[in-house]
Amino acid sequence: MTTTDERVAKALEIAFNHGGTDGEHHKQWVIDQMVRALTGPDYAEWVRKRRDGEDGPHSYDWDQGTPP
């Protein structure tokens, strides 16, 4: 299990290394990778909650993007 500091450091590293990449699909990948780093093993549950809404469990999309 990683510490919160390690997770934050990993998310910031991803932003630093890839955040300036052009293209919406690449920026979405950066966001997804940062969320993965921050949520750790709770990633799938976080995405499930993010997608849930007034129209059921797939009310909203979560795009994993494309690696740069």
C-alpha cells in the first residue's frame, strides 16, 4: 500500500511528464492516469461512482483517453 504522499507524487509526476501533450484524447489519458495514481486500488469504485447519475449506473462517461 502506498502512502498518500507517494500517490500525490506519482500524480504530479504524470502531470509534469505528460500534461503538456497536445490533443484532448491525450489530456484525458493524463487525467485518467492521475486519478489511478491518486485512488490506487479504489480506482474502479471511483469510476463507478463518477459514472452513476440520475439515469442509472451509466449516466456519465469516463474516458480513459489515449497514451501520448
